[in-house]
Amino acid sequence: MNFKKNKLIIWIVISMTLGILTGFIINKSVTSAKVIIDKTPLQSIKNVEARKKAENYLVKQEQAYFKETKKSVSDNFSILSDIFLRMIKMIIAPLVFAVLVIGVAKLGDFKSVGRIGIKTMVYFTTATIIALALGLVLVNAFEPGKVMNLEHPDSSESLGVKPNQQTAKNFISHVIPESVVGAMANNEILPIVVFALFFGVAAASIKEEGRAIVKACESLGHVMFKVTNYVMAFAPIGIFGAITAVVIQQGLDLLSGYLYLILCFFGGLLFFVFVILFGICKLFKIKFYKLLQDVKEPILLAFSTASSESAMPKTIEALEKHGISNRIVSFVLPLGYSFNLDGSIMYMTFATMFIAQSYGIELSAGDQIKMMLILLVTSKGMAGVPRASLVVIAGMLTMFNIPQEGLLLLLAVDQLLDMGRSATNVVGNAVASAVVAKLEGEKF
């Protein structure tokens, strides 16, 4: 292995390993610490039942102390991941705007934009339907929720996630920006994409007068790639902080209780990547494993940070090195981050049905098809929205009268599941870019 070429991957693996070890050691040291509680007053309680209640209360107080201590310690480590992810977020809006304007302008005219846009959206819609259907097939075949066998949860628990009941009105209001500056400030990618499409088409249509602005966007793109390289130097530190914080709070034992859920979902992701996406590549005569090899760095980055966005700049570079033209990558990839998040989309049907199964709620085939069609629309424009998958799932739970508290089941392992779906998102968008390039007659 060429160390210089792969040093970011090596440092990411090292930081993940150190994060797991550090988190495990701190978790064990906190839980093994002895809390001195004066139990003398218990001896004065003569009633056996009352004494038992008092003992249970003290046990709960001890558990609450451990939980609060672990959270306090983990917060110190999560600062590192917060800093890194905030630096990543500051890159996204100007980078998406620059690369999409360049991509649209290089297409030359509205007819070209329309042609490539239609091909791109047809592929995205097809991939979304396949991902949603696969999530339903997996969860119905393996029934991971039935292993949980839960009663209705305590409604006093706070989810920290508000349901997102999508309507045509608020979908349109989210897509069409009132202010592109406001959209950029909030990192709302879909409105930025819409503005950039109009801006790029307008710049291309005025030809000579628009060249200066297109050249300025090219310069902005190059500057943002350089900024990206600087930010990526902090990736191992951010990853170390994120992994350490999660393991401190949850420990390694937590994963065993969710092992079946994790195996089912990750098995589904692997099936989607190595069967469905591989089959698509075969159909279009794309060298799948060569493509996978070229995007391995952004895949690992997305997996370790549980963020598809963090890998976007590196994915653009990797696809261009693979041989796909800048005009295709600059057009397809930013759209993919709003319309083609395959891993996250598959998770929505899978997770909603998992929660229903956990509470013994049966949804008919008709209800499941209805859910799939609704998610086909509500899943769009998720990029840049914190815990977007959970927000959309919350809306589905409300719509189908499934206890919203079921989201607590997922929050415990959501970080791990998000790592898998983020990596799948990167692979899905890489394949999408390659497919559109092939449809445009490119050879690579």
C-alpha cells in the first residue's frame, strides 16, 4: 500500500480503533466506580414492601448518576466531532452552488440540461423505488421487530424528533427558496440546487457575457476543493471524538441486543450494493469493482463520520479521476445528494416496519404500498437536514398510527446504522454518475 496516497484512510482506521478502545475503557471505568450510598436509613423501614421500593429508588439513583457521568464525559469528546462536522457544513453550500453552476453552464444550452436532467431523474426515481421496495421485502422476510416483542412505551419519554407531515404545500415551499442566501445559511441543498440550475442555465444562455461568471464559479470550485483538503486533515480527530463519545455512552454490550436488527439491515445494504448496483453496472458495461476501488476513500469517510455530506468533495474528485467528465459529475452528484440517497431511503421503509413489528402492529400490503409511494416523495431533499431520516420516519409513524416512541428503539443504534446507510449513499451516487455518463456516450 502506498502510504502517502492512502494516509487519510490509514489515519481514519487508526482513529476509529483508538476511539473504540478509549470509549470502552472510559465506559468500564465509569460503570465500575463505586458510589457510596448510606443505606442505614433503610434498616429503620420495617415494612418489607416499602423497604424494597426504597432500595429500588436508590438503584435508580445510582443508574442515573452513571448515565449522567458518562454523558458529561462523552460531551467533552463529542466537541471534536462537532468541530469537524461544522467545518464540513461550511463547505457544502458554496461547493454545491459552484459545481452545479459549472456543470449546467458546460452543458451549453437548456436542451442539454433537459436531456441529461430527464435521464438523471428517471434513474434516481427507479433507484428510489428499488431501495424502498427492498427495505419492505427485507423487513417482512426476516421480521427483526418481532424479536423485540414490546409493550406500548411510556409516553413521557421525549423523542427529540418532531413528526414531519409532508404536504404538497410545504414540499414546494421547501424546494423553491425565498432567499438563496437563507438557503445557503441553513445548508438547505435542494433550494440551492434549484437556484443553481436557473443560474447556470441563465449564464449559459447569454454566452459571452456569462463566461466571466462561469469562470468565477470555476475559481470558486477550485478554492473550495483546496479548503476541503485542509478540512480533511482534521477528519481523523473528528472521527476519534465521535466514536469515543458513542462508545462511552452506550458501551459495546448495547450492540448485542440489536445484533439481529443490525445484521438484517447491513445485509440489506450489502445486497443493494453488490447485487442491485452491481447488476446495474453490468447492464451499462461499467467496471463496478474499479469504480468501487476509486471511491473507497469517500466511502470510508462517509462510513466513519456517518455523514454522506462529509464525503461529497472527495467523491467528486474520485469520480473525475475515474474518467467521468466534470460536466456530468458536477450536474449529477449535487442532485444525487437530494434525490438519490439509496441507503437512507431503504432505511425508511425498513425502520418504519421494524417499529410496527416491535409493537405487534400488522400493516396490510396496501398500507405498505401506500407508505412506499408517500416516501417516494417525502424522502426528497433530505440532505443537510439533521437526523432527516428519523424526521420522515416520525411522520410515517403518525400517519399509520404506530407509537412514535418506537423511535427510541432506533436512536440507541442509529449512529451505527447511519454509518452503513451513509456509505451506501456514496456508492449509489457514484453509480448514478457513471450510468448517466454512459447514457451520454462517455467512455471510461
